[in-house]
Amino acid sequence: MRLLEYQAKQIFNEHGIRVPKAVLITKSTGLPVLPLPVVLKAQVTVGGRGKAGAIRVVRESCDLASVLADLFRMNVKGQAVSAVLAEEMAEIQKECYLAVLVDKGAKLPVIVASGQGGVDIEEVARVNPGQIVKKHIDPTIGLQDFTVRYIARAMGLDDWTGLRVLLDQMLAVYREMDATLVEINPLAVTPDGLLALYAKVILDEKAAFRHAEQYTRLKLEQDSLTKTIKSPAECLAADRGITYVPLGGEVGLISDGAGTGMLTIDLIHDLGGHAADFCELGGLGNADRMRQAIEVVLSEPQVRSLLITLIGGLTRMDDMANGIADYLSAKEASVPLVVRMCGTQEEAGKAILHEVGIQPYDDLMQAAKKAVELARNGS
């Protein structure tokens, strides 16, 4: 369960981690009196608020009402904004990144830190991986001073003792709350010490039985303040009982099984593209199901190519091909279609596709590469 920012900061405050003074504003709160300047942050459980314009700075009292109204009209990646966190502005000398999370491979908690904060840490890892340090913590030994000094140097911090205190507090949140991620980005260096400008906490819901009362309270708060707005494709998929998960990219994807679909999403990403969705037929699709799935995926306006990847076990490829042909006979596809096909009745399926002008691929990588290229070129 990913917490809203204000919930995460409440937990930080309970564990002694410094956060900015703040007021939570809802639609029913009315216009509060706030000391300016103030930072207004939409409270949603998805990332990308800054890029979506859902974090705003207000410096004049005359602007406060209009900015709040703008935020309450927004939805961020399908989530309507029902609450806004208003925070005092901090005097920032430096911004860093700091997180404690689970390393499933090592089966240990790991501290991830960087002297570059306030930016997408995945982008830092891609462009400048040397700016990120990772240190595993052995629970039987605990956090050692030499580890903290090493991390402080890597982050460009002079006061390693302050970092020591903060890391102990973050590890306490991680341990006591059964969290899988405790993240501060950015962590601000201020004249008064380290300050968590942003807090992200993800709790392990499998451990909810150990925190039943607290987890229930947090979930009820979220349910009262968050409302997901479904896209037309999601509504259409729900109406037809088709598994559809929007992913926000430009390459539409239909697979006849979940495993094939997940593999294809990884290939699309490795090739520099972004999947628009995860749409799978459950391994028992028929021609009508395939036609409906195409209608669902192509109802998303950002889709610029459609990749259909099929590995027939229980699914017959001639049925899948007939579904594709039925769609194309009824309407012209708004984007190019790429089909990878193999399995039961493969030759019959390929013959049907040839008749409607589609050259199917045998190799999944080649098909994914072609779909990414078509999406990138818009043709």
C-alpha cells in the first residue's frame, strides 16, 4: 500500500524525522489562512505530480484560491485530486536523495543515496550511475558509523552525525511499519539541518495483520480522499470482462497469456519504447474476444502502434487471426498492427492474416522492434 504524502509525513513526524510545517486542505475545508509563500501539493498515490503540474508555489494571497481551484479540478494519471497539502517553503542549500528499501535478491535492507535530489532517481541511474551509492544493512549487526560516513561523503554532506540520526529514524520506520520502501526525494540541507521535503512510504500489505488498526485507518483515509477516474478503454474493458491495465505508453499490446504479455512489455522497454497497456486474453480467447480486445486498446488515443503477440497453447491461431480480420473488415485500423504468431493452427492463422495484408512474425524480438519503430515514427 502506497501512502499519500501527508500520511507518510505523519509517520515521519512520529519517528522524529523533520518535515515542513503543513496543513491538509480538502474541498470541504474552505480557504485557509496560510503564511506565504506556500507549496501546494496534490495528494495522489501515483508519481509524476510535478510533471503534471500538480505541485504549485503560491507567493501572493490573491492567487491562493485560483490555484487551489485549479488543483481540485485536476486528475493525475487517472486519479482525481480531493486533497492538497500546503507546506511552508524551506531555505534549501542542497538537495539529495535517500531511501531504505528491500533488496529481494540479497534478502536484506539496502540504503540508496545520491547527492542529486529532487529529480527522477531512475534517470540519474541511467545517465550518471556513479552519483548513486548502495549499502546493504545486516540486521544482525545494524548500521555502522563507517557506513554512514561513506554515504555522507558520497552525498556531499559535511555533517555525517545528522545523517546517522536520520538513517536510524528511517530504518525504524522501515522495520516497525513493515515497509518495503521509505524514500525522501528531495532531502534538503537547510540551515537548521536535514529536512524531508517529500516522503514516500510503501507498506507491505502481507504484514497488515501485524498493524491491523493502523493499516485500516490509513486505508480508510485514502479511500475517502482518492478517486480513480477510468479512461474510456478501461470502462470498455470492464464492460466486456477483458483484462486491461493502462501503462501510459504508445505501443498497444494484446497477448493471449499473462506471461507472454509481461515478457513483451520488458522487450518493448528494452527497445526504447513504452507499453500503452497490459491486455491479455487469458489463454482461452476466441475470434470475438480478439476483436473486442483490439477495440479496447485502440480506444486509447495515445496508442501509435498495436503489437499482438500470440503463442497458441489452448488458443487456436486461426481463431485469433479471424478476430483480427473481423476487426479490419469492419473498420480501418487507426494505427499499424504488428502480429507475432506461433502455436496451434499456426499455418491456418498466418494464411488468414496474409489475406488481410498482415505479414506475421515468428520472432517476438523482431515483432517488438517493428512495433516500437512504428510508434516512434507515427506511421
